[in-house]
Amino acid sequence: SGVLRADDAHGRTRMLKVGDTFGEEAQLYSTTQVATVQSVQECMIWKIPKPVLRRTLIMLHAESRSKAVEYVRAIPSFAGLDKATASSLAGACTVHEYMPSAEILRPGSLGSF
């Protein structure tokens, strides 16, 4: 609960609210923190121990990969791929999220989507 303020080394500020996260990359990769985080209001945060965070992300990755393989194999052009090839293709894909009305492709743009 509450609100936090995160200031990064590049002078950017981000306000963090319920559901936002911070510090996970430094914890996962054993690097130094890149932001200063301060409470703006009284707040309560959860600290997740590194081994628990790693186990959870591995489990989520496995579930995500499994769903991605199903999606790849449902595309008619890729329906005949064996599971290993479909898994390899699914692993190379990235997820992009868009707000309503965001332009994703336009006529004449190169096929680098």
C-alpha cells in the first residue's frame, strides 16, 4: 500500500503504486541498484527472497513457454512443426503490449515487426 518515488541515475522519476515492482533485476542478476526508492506516503512492501523469486520466475517461464508453443502450433503456417522446433520458435518470440489505438503496423513499413 502507499506510494513510492523511484529516481534513476538518468534523472528519470517514476511513481510506484500498489502492484508495481522495483529492485528485481538487481536481485536476480546480483548487480547494484540503479534507482533510489523513497516512500512518499506510509507504505507496506513485500520483499521476496532471491531463491523464491528465481524459482517462481522459472516456473512462470515454463508455463509461458508451454502456452507459446501451443500458440505457434495453432498458426497454420507452423502447424506441421515438431515440438522442439515450435519450442525454439516460441522461445525466440517476445511479447509486446499496446494501449488501445496504438499503431502497430502501417502500409509501406518494412517487415521488421
